[in-house]
Amino acid sequence: MSSSPVLVLDIDGVVSLAQPGSAQPWYATMKADWGFDHDEMARDFFRIDFQEVVRGRLDLFVALHDYLEPKGLADRLDEFVAYWFDKDCVIDRAVLAQADAWRQRTGGRCFAASNQEHHRVAYLRDHAGLGAHFDEIVYSAALGVCKPERVFYTTTQTRMGVSAAQSILFVDDMPVNVDGARMCGWRAMLYRGPESLEQALAQWG
């Protein structure tokens, strides 16, 4: 196992910028486009079946079919997923460039660690090109557990082949996830924009 420097970035809120609370969330026009809004979807889907989806216990398409069917939209399932993934793919290329430059300068490795389900990870990795910037995207559905649960970090560390927890710098926009990483011995910082990352990476590795 390696103890060389490792950079670990969250995806939503760090690399991808269309999450809830952002200036232009992916669902900004969903009510007009689909007839229901994010608050309704959060209440009836994201807080219920989607919790099983991101833990890899339920397939996204199965769960969404059950959600869309009572709305008469089950026959547009593929269209809705394509809409969601496209709208929710606002990639901060400057952050990726910083990670690439850090990796080139230090010879360290760079991973993404995120609460995601299988289909969106494949979309981000292959269609959005994130796979070219990370040694691996480690995500909750593949691990069967989500941040900030302790086993997410310990399993991720094993998967990355890292022996010394302190050789990891973890960057996340959620304080609870940063706290979880620190409880496992990782170095961790709360992401406050590209400038905060630039300052941290200048001193890391």
C-alpha cells in the first residue's frame, strides 16, 4: 500500500456545480419542463427510494419508473434521466485543471469520492470526461455505504491502496463529510471555491 500524497475530491459542490443551493441548480426549469418541481421530487423520491439507489441496493431506472408512473411519465423515463444528467453536468474545469497540475507537480494520485449511483457515475466518467482526471471515482453505490458514515472512508482508503490516512487530503463542500473524514484520520478541508483549493494544493505534496 502507498503512503505517497493523495488528493480526494468530492463531485457535487466541488467538481460539478449544479447541485441544490447553487446559482443555477439542475432542476431550475423542471417545473416548466416536466410539470413537477424539485421540492416534490425531494419529498417523494430523493428522500425515500433514492437513498437505496445511492447505496447500490436499487437501480435508478427501476426507482424512477415507480416514481414517474403515477404521473403518466413512465414512457419518458430515458428522456428524463438524460435531461437530469445533462442539466446536472456543469463541470468546473478550473478545479480539474488544478488537480491535474497538482498531480503532475507532485506525482501524487487523485481520486473522486462521492455519494453517487452507478448510472450517473458512468455518465460523468465517460461522457463528461471525469475519468481522465482521476485514478478512480470511488462512490457510494459501489461501496454500499454513503458519506459521512465511517465505513465509507475506511473502505475508500483501502480501495485507493493508501496505508497512511494522513497522506490523504480530502476536499468536500459539506462540513459533515469533512468531519467524517477527519474522524478517520484523513486531512480534510471544507471547500470554499477554487481559490481555497489553490491555496491548499500549493502546500500539499
